[in-house]
Amino acid sequence: MFAYVARQPIFDVDREVYAYELLFRIGEENCFPDIPPDEATSKILTSTHLSLGIEEITGDKKAFINFHRDTLMFRFPTSLDANKVVIEIVETVEVDEALVSACRHIRGLGYPIALDDYDMKGKWEAFIPFTSIVKIDITEIAHDEIPALVERFKSKNIKLVAEKIETYEEFNKFKAMGFDYFQGYFLAKPEIVKHRKLGPSSLTMMELLTLSSQAKLNFDEVNKIIERDPSLTYLLLRFINNPMVNKRHKITSLKHALTFMGEIEVKKFISLLALANLNDGQPTELLQMALVRAKFCELVFSQLKDADNPLKGFLTGLLSLLDAMMEQRIDDLVSKVPISDDVKNALCGGTGMLRNCLTLAQLFERAKWAGIQQFAVKYDISQSLLHSYYNEAIKWAKHIHQSALKDN
């Protein structure tokens, strides 16, 4: 059974990822039409838990998972690791004493309980004594009513998540109110308040990024830059010895690595290493998102357009969050790097296949299943293949980040 999954980060006050909310669908026949939510939750969680593994999607972060009435009544969450999940009770459930009793029992087994889209209705009062987290959609409750809710829940040691945070202004506003966690797309949008200056290290990284973007890679120049920095050599060796990249050979020297990897892989490594350094001081999720987009856009672009030059798709995804990382306009940033015009066009909001691949990645991030279906129909590509590409991109990004970049 093939699982469709999207993940949406939940951030703490330092803009680091606290958890991921997982959003599932199952099979092409059930991905887009409506199906009973309990059936979707049970089947999809089972298939994902057994075939992909929740830890492959969330790494070392917790997974927030929506549960509906029947799955709660039958204690389905108890098949999962209580240390790795948060049980979200969706706002549409029919509440009665039987459901409250079932959820109280699940909490007693060690599973944190979260109320999703809390709407201040009286039906939730019975859950409050054993609730760990309350999620509040800031677009659904008047903002002047929220401070009183914060005070009430804080007095009961309940953590608060602000949902639908779209701007840094909103993030700062609800952080000041006392919210613990934040969910929304503010992180992927640049906060152009202060223009980050490019210091010596950043300039070296931009130099590497420029080299990787050239049609013909100058291995001598790359070698000179990497040779003068032992940490770069170390990271290169860790990258190439990662089993996701190299399953057979042990690489022991810089020259051996560059020769073994070949031009495309060297360019990819240089690009992601440069971006990791340029992301210094920013939340690590930005880099993680960029890595997922890079691999995903590479796979889709290679399938649909240009299998001989996957670097265009890779670079488009990788650089798509550069504006948020550097707090500068994307068109200003890409003008400093001699990447191809179609990549620049895609990054700056133009039209074309590369832009469509990037948009598809964003649809996955937001679990916009109908838009994914439209893409599949338009380009006559299997939805299952697209979802498998996204799953592969998540796993690739996790392994690359852990093995090659986390100590950088």
C-alpha cells in the first residue's frame, strides 16, 4: 500500500522546528475524492508506519496526527510510539462521554492530547483537564479575545500553538502574547528589514555557488577553494561516503572524491554546502525545506523535461528560499550569481516547467492535493510517482543534512 503524505512544520519561539503535523491520503483512488476520515486515518497511518516509517518523515521531531472519532474510540493511536506523536482531536468530532473517556484513557497511556482548531465551544471543556496542547487558528477567533484564552490555558500548564501565522509581524505579535509554538508559512517569506552583509565566509560561499552554476565546472578552482579549508574537505568526504549517495566505494582523498562524483554531483554538493553557510544564523528548517525542494524539483524536472541536465531542477529548488535566508529580494540575489536564465526566471516568478516544478513542491508543503492532481493530469504523470518523488526527497534531505551538513 502506497502512502501519500505531506508535513507542515510547527516552530518554537526561536523559529526552530518543534514538530511536524502530518497530513495523509491513501492511494490514487482515494487521494482527492472525499472518503470517511476514520478510514483514511487508520489505513494511511498503518501503511505509513509500516512501509515508510514516521521517523523517516519527521526525523527526531514529534509528529502531530489528526484523529477522528472512530480511530479514537478503537484506541488506534496506541499502536504508535507515545514519545513520538501528539494526538490531535479534530474540531469536527461529535463529542460525548464515550469519546471523552476514550481520550482520557489514551492520555493515561502517555500520549499527549492536542485540541485542533479550538473554537471556544463548550463541548471541549471535558477535555481540558487532560489536554497538553491547544491549537488556535488566529483567523477564526477575534484577536482581542485571545489574551484571556492564553492566560486561562497557561494557568493549567497547557501549551499553545498559533495556527495560520503568515507573516513575521503575526509571529512576533503572538509570541509576545505568550504562545509557545507557531504554524504557518511566515518562515518561508523574507523579512526584508535589515540587509544581511556578505562577510568573508559568505563571499567564499557565493564564489563556490558561482562556480557550481557555470556550464563547465572548473575543477581546479573548486579544488583550490576546498583545499584551503579542511572543514570543507571533511564535509565533502562525509557527503560522498553517505550511503544515500555512494553505496559501494570508500572515498579517501579530495582528488578521488571529485573524480568519483563527476561534474553534476560536485555541482550539487557545492551548491548545498554554499547554501548551508549562507543560511548561517537562520532557522535550520529553511535549509531543510530547500534540500527537499532541490531533490524533488530535480526528480520531477528530470522526468518531464531534461534528464540530461537535472541540475537546473536541483538549483531551482535549492535557491528558492535564498531570499528568506538572506533577507533580501530574490531578484537582487540571483543577479549576483551567473545561473541560467530559465532558473532565474523560475525563481523570480516567471513561467515555464522549472517554475511549475517549484510550485508543485509548494503544493506538497501545503498538502494542496487538488493542485497536485491537476499537475499530474496536465503533464500525464502518475500521482503515485509524484508522491514517491516527494517521499524520496524528504528522506534524501534528512540523510544529507544529518551526514554532511549538521556539523557545519
